[in-house]
Amino acid sequence: MELLGLDRAELIAVCKQLGQPAFRGRQIADWLYKKAARSIAEMTNLPAAMREELGRVTTLSRVEIVTASKAPDGTTKYLLKLADGETIESVLLPYADRVSVCVSTQVGCPAGCLFCATARCGFVRNLTAGEIVDQVLTLNAELGPDATSGPHSVGQRVTHVVFMGMGEPLMNFDNVVKAVHLLNNEVGIGMRRITVSTVGIPAAIRRLAELDLQLTLAVSLHAPDDALRRRLIPISAGYSLDELIQTCREYANFTGRRITFEYLLLAGVNDSPAQAAALAKLLRRMLCNVNLIPFNEVGGVPYKRPPRGSIAAFRSVLEKAGIEVTQRMERGHSIAAACGQLRRRQASA
């Protein structure tokens, strides 16, 4: 049994099975999620005999940093090795008022998006809830010796988590939801500071709505019509854009939470004013905003970043239609921060 990924109640149950009092489970939870212990031996307030027995019936696996690449803006991308030798990517994103970590949810990705480096890695497996949370714990520890426990000023510890790394989160639904609860309840990251990004799977979005979590849902559209979207995102062939948009409307109405629609701008593909007008029509009167993302160019992928004038014109059409628009801050170009690039480089090497 793997300890990392169990919540406080589950850890208490493990301790009771070992004949130990409930408070031992709470101590273990603190070691795992507050102090980021890398071994059972580190849990020094547990009796030595209990640590020995715990080591016989459970394991504590932690990811290992293979490489780290830091950009001038402070963005740092990590290649992490899992217990089975597979590798994933995570990104540490420091801002003036917060520190975000972008986490992966799968080794590779089954969505097959044509513009994404991760898609070119193929799909291997889902990550466990513990492996997802471990990315946050590991990168948090990289901020300094005081980053894993106690009250700290902003900038010294991870404050936000975005599920935007390798993989499609809603195709690993149960582990992602478990990880969200662990980050919130055990690590102490506010639910409203957690964002889950998806290519948009209607059935899974409906399941997420039923949980009524106070997280932010981000849906990757990238096209205002079915034909183009199915070409860019092959997995979307299983449902229509109308079905996805209707599901998103229902989600926003039920939860009262604004949805962010991610729109990756590809020169000459989906960046025309006419396509912006079609997108605005699609999203009219919905509780949402659009986040425009100029393409972060990937080697071997035949797409280019639009010129600034095209980006500005696209944005202007949306804003004139009453759509709230943001534009993603450019981070990490010099370190191949787009999902999958670092893993592909390592695999090629």
C-alpha cells in the first residue's frame, strides 16, 4: 500500500489496523503533506517499532528530479522520474503575488492534439493521486527549506495549482478529484486556487458539476467549429461542439463558477476575425471568459505563432462582442515550457 495519496481518514484507518491510536494517522498525514517526508524513517515522532512495521506493510514513493531548466523570468521546468522509471513534467511559475505549479495527470496523453508535444509522446498510463500531489510537494520544497510548513509570505511557497501539464485530467477523473481534495484538505491550498484544464469531455464535465467543487474549470476550445476542432483535437470527434458548449452552460449555471475557455492561436489556422466572431457567437450570454494563448512553437509541429496584429484583432472582435478576454503571460520560451517538450528531448537523448 502506497502512503502518499491516502487522506487523513485513510491513514487513521491504516494505523487502527496496526493497533495504533488515531492520532498516529494524523501525525503521518502531517509528515506526508506538511513536511513532505521522503521516507518513513523521517517520521521521528512515531515509535521506532511502528515505523518498522509501517515500512513492512506500506511504501512511500517520491518522485525524483531528473533535470531542471530555469528561464530568465524564473519559470522552472522539471523532468521528474516516477517509481516505475517513467518520466513526467511539472513547471514552477513564480509571479509577484503568487507561486503556481503546473502538474501532469498522465504519462503522455491520449487526446492526440496535433499542436501538442505531449501527444507525440503517446499515452502510457494514468498517474495516481499521490503522484499528482507529489509534484506540488517536490516543487514546493525547491523554493527553500521553509516552503513546506508553517505560515509564509507569498513567494516562499506554492499558492496555486493548475492541472495543465501532460495528460487529459478528466480522463483520469477519480485520481484527479482525489488529488484536488488532498491539495485542498491536506496540503492547504485553497480550492479556488486550483484550476483543472480539459479538452472538454461532456460526460466528465457533468460528473464534475455534480461534485460542485469551488475550483476553476478551463476548457480548451481552439476552434469555433466542429470541422476544425476535430482536426486539431482528434478526441473531440466523439461529440459535437454544440454538446460541449451546452454542457459548459449547464456547468456554469449549476455551480455558479465562471468557466475559462482556452483558445490557442495558430497563425492562418484559427486566428481570423471571422473565427473570432464565430467564437463570440458560440459563447454569448455564458458565465465565462476567454484566455488567448499565442502558440508556443514546438519542433516538428507545422504551426506558427500569429503576428501581434492578428492577435490584437482577434481579441478586439471578442471584446466588442462583450466577451471578457485575457491573454496568457508569455513564460518559459527559452526552456521549452510547452507540455512534453522536455520529456521528448530527454527521450531523444
